[in-house]
Amino acid sequence: MVVDFHVHCFPDELAATAVPRLAAVAGISPQLDGTVSGVRRSMKDSGVDCSVVLNIATKPQQTEKINDWAAEICGEGIVAFGSVHPDFPHWRNELDRIHELGLKGIKYHPDYQEFFADEDRMFPVYEYALSLGLILLFHAGVDIGLEPPYHCTPERLKRVVEAFPGAPIVAAHMGGFRYWDEVEELLAGKDFYLDTSYSLGHMDDFHTRTLIEKHGFQRILFATDSPWGDQSAELEKLRGLKLGEEAETAILGGNAARLLGL
């Protein structure tokens, strides 16, 4: 099984404007059109069995609508995460509803949502989400479309991980895009997951292999950041690391299947 743990999609009526706008801000070219149907075609072409679609409420009033849509798109190889904006007043009820909808987790993007990952007010939210069995996935490190300060650095993420040892927490972009020395120093080996989204090829292969070895391949998740990464190309990059059959099989899908309960 191959699982892409980090994919972004939009409703069809929004994708045509949202993807070009985000691409212009970040200065990168999309590889897909950002629709669910586009991802399913890519999965078929690349041999990806399951894609985890991550949704982000960038405004409090978007929260419920985004979670409704996330529930609608599940199935046919799509697993979706929900979103709760940090300023959404009824966060506890919405986390209950996310759980009832069958969504697997919550995506946080502290830069877009304008909060620091280790703010005191967020710890009760994290605790309650985890009590429901939800996975917490954080954008980590630099967002190339935004200016600093960055809101989920390895130092801040370390406080979250240490507060919830062994919890199902995932740090995108190998723990912190462009912060990989700090990831290796502060986070490697701790009991949480790193995903490979938009990092393979941006890190050199030696440092990628080193970080995977120090963190443990059992806690690495293959991910592409589609539409910004191409699923076929990212699979080729991961396989090109020559990590060995056991590690490669685990990273490509075994770890994700266990985490998601597939």
C-alpha cells in the first residue's frame, strides 16, 4: 500500500482561482489543478492507493463548512482531515462533530491561522482532540509564501510533543521546512511522526537519510504536498534514497496505514 499523507484539494468551484493565487504568492508551479478528481487521476497514474486530504480553516467562520466538505469527499482512496480555527468559539463541539463525521484528524497551519503552535490556550484544544483519537498534523517550519515570524518552529513544536508523549502528532515538511538542522537537534528520535511533504529534493539526500535514521523510519510518512508536489516524482525521489525494503515499505504506506487504522 502507498499512502500520500499530505495532499491539498479544494471544491471544484474554488480550485480554479485558489490554486493559481497560492502559486503566485509562493512563486511555485502547481502540478495538479487542486481538485479531488485531479488527485484521484494522479493516484491512478502513480500507483498511490490512498491520499490524505488536509483542510485548513483560515477564518473562524469557515470551520463548519470546511468540515462538512471534508466528510463529503471521503472514499475512493480519499481520507480527509478536518480543521478548527483557533478562534472558533465552539471548538469542543466542533471537535466532537469532526469525530462523529469520521474524519481522521486535524490540520493546523499556525502561519495561516495566526497562532503560535505552543500557545498556552491551544493545549486544552490539543488534549481534547487527542482524547477523541484524532491525529494532529502541523505545518512546520518556513512557509515560502509568507514572511517571518514562523509560528511552528522545531523549538515550539518540541514543547507540544513533550506535553503529549506518544500522541499521534505529525510534523509536516520533515519537522520544519528549512529548519532541518534544528529538527535533527531538537526533535529527532522523539515519539511522533515526520512527513516528507515538499522536502525530498529540497534537503540533500545525505541529510534526508541521516534524519530518517536518527528519527527512525517507523515514524516517517511519505507525503507530497500535492498539488505542489507530483506524486509520481515524489515516489521516485523516496525510492531513490535506497533506504532498504523494510524502511521503504514502512514509509510509503505501512506507517500511515497503522496510524490511520486502515
